[in-house]
Amino acid sequence: MKFAFFFLFSISFGFAQNQTEVFFEFDHYDLEPSQQQKLDSWIVQNPKAEVTGIYGYCDRIGTLEYNDSLSVKRAETVKEYLKSSEMAFADDFELKGYGENFLQSKTRSENRKVAVRYALETDSQTINPRPKSELQKTMEKAVVGEKIRLPNLNFFNMSDQIVPKSRAVLGELLEIMKSNPKLKVEIQGHICCQTVKERDYSYVSTIRAKAVYNYLVRNGIEPERLSYKGYGVSRPLHPIPEKNEKEQDENRRVEVEILGN
């Protein structure tokens, strides 16, 4: 009996249960950009979190059956978003929609939500601060004029749409900009492969740089701290045409140039 008590006591110190919430517009189950950013920031801050449950909720407008269905759809939306960002899920993960059957807030908008419950490994002896990422360490040491590539920031072909696995990189950049209020950058887009004789696709580098700019501004970074520009193939790291896919990938990039810190 003593052993069983000790075992359970140890487990309670080994994992901490936590919760984060995102909110939805009335009668919607798609994530607003601000709530996507909230999840992106959570992913960056909790890369080793294990999702144990996702629970959807609604306000009381509509029928019970409709709200039950809507709350499940909201939970499914968040689940797919986290899976696309390669978050870990517990073996006994639970997804459930509560509809309107819960203790409701007087503020309706607070009832249109999804709660994500997750576990984090903890140390009962010492709580260590979250280590800085390589990108954060590089940008904090950078001097004015230095250019830094945003790692693993990828887009769908010929578009400014960021692939789901790259969302965490934007969240990380956002956290760095928030943590360093004097930091000013130019976001620079580059493409690969294009030769002089081909159609000019340099606009792709511009819209990709602008997509990063828009993301930061949309999530609270002052526009006067940012600028963006597309350089097409005018600044390749390797001569064009490239010799292999690795060189193509290294030429096809988004960088930030430090303008002030």
C-alpha cells in the first residue's frame, strides 16, 4: 500500500496537467488568425507538450443538437491544426463536444471556445527556464546589417500560403519580436531556379516576404519596426541554375536583415 501511494505521488510530480483555450466567432468552427497565432505561440512555448484532450463548447443560441455538432466541429478543427504542426497526442487522447451543456459565462463570446488540455514533464527538484532556440540566440547576437535565414519556413508552390509545418517558425519569430521591442528588421524573400530566358517569377519572393510581414503586423508588431522586399533570384547563395535540390532549397528562402536593435 505504501508503495502504491509513493508511485502515484511520484507520477503527480512527474507530469503537470495544463490547459489553453481558443475562441470562435458566432456560429463558426474555423480558426480566426488571432487564434491561430495563439496556438502557434503555445506550440513554440511548449514543444514537448502532449495533448491529452480537446473539448468544444458553444453558447446557447441554436438547438441542442446543432450546438452539440458545432462544438465537435470546433474541437476537430483544433485537433487537425495541432496535428498539422506535429504536436504529440496521448495514447488515451479524448475529443468531446459539450455543446451548451456546461456552466456558461454571462459573456457569450467566452462560451464559444475549445479547451486544449495537455501534459508537461516537470522536475520536482528544479524548474529550468525554457532554453532559447537557435533562431532566438542568433537574432539576439546579430548586428545591424546581418541577414538571418528563417529555418524551415516553406510555402506551397508558387504561392504565399505557408505549409502547416512551418507555422511554428512564424510563431517563434513573433515571440522574438515581442521580446525585443527595439528590434527592427527587413523581411527579404528569395526564389530559386529561374534563368534569364524564363518568365519572371520574382513576384513570388515579394508576396512571400509580405505574408510574413502581414502575420507579424496582424499579431501586434508595430509596422514601423518592419519592412519587406522580394529579391527574386538577384541574390542567390549558389549560382543559377543550381547543381542539385539542396542548392535550390538554400536559394529558395526568406531572410530577415537586422535594421536596428
